[in-house]
Amino acid sequence: MQNVSSNLVYVVALKTWPPLVENGPTFADIVVKLNRYFHPIGGGPSGWPTTPPNYLGFRFDGALQQIRHVESYEIHESPWEELIPGISEAQGWDPSPHFFYKLGKPIVPDHEVKTGGLYGPGRHWAAIDLLLTSTTVREARDETYARLEAAGEE
């Protein structure tokens, strides 16, 4: 069950190229143009959440681009079929339980928030206020963990 009172943002990196299928959308297009996102349900060493976050942050092109409130979610074995009919296991998609999100309007930082040396597909938790006031995602993440540790919540 989603924790709707949380101000933590799960920040993920999105590919802007190549498209998921020929002439199809990229992961960034799915968020920016379709207001959707999906990921495997976590557990074990995967690092993906086991509970749907209240907010998702999206970074690409070296910076945090936007934060979205999760308006609703469903669990699907093949969420990509909901977005792009024709994507199949034969194309390398794992048919496992995924959270499939409908996203609210973008919250765009009023200044550039670089990744701060976070590379690749790294996924991180950060407080929304820190993401919107920090100069890097790394700084927001580190300050969030320090805040949680000080409160005895980490």
C-alpha cells in the first residue's frame, strides 16, 4: 500500500535513446509524453521498491528533470503491453510483477539539479524539499539519509 504522507521521492534515471521498440517511445517519452512509468516490484538485491512511492523523480541528460506525484498504480505482469502493444517476452521483457503508475503533473525544479556524480541506472531516495533546493541529486540524497539517521529512521 502506498504511503501517501511520505515526502520521499524515488529518483530514477531514464534512457532518452534508443526507443524500446522500433519507432516506439523511449523510457523518457513514457514519462514525459504518456504520464506513465513502470518498474519491477522489488525485493532482494534488486533495489526496486516493494511499496509504491508517493513521488517519483526522473533524471536524464545529466540532471533531475522533473518530479511526479503517483496518482495511482496497478500491478501487472506485463505493463509494457499496456503502453506499447506488441512488446513481448521474445524481445527480452521479463514477465514478472511490476508496478504500473499513472503520474500527476510535473514538478520542475526552478534551477538545474545536476546528478552530482551519480551515474548509470542508480536509483536513490531523497526528500522532495531537498531535491528542489539542492544543487545535485547526490547532495539531496546524502542530506536525506543524514536527516533520517538523525531521526533514528534509517
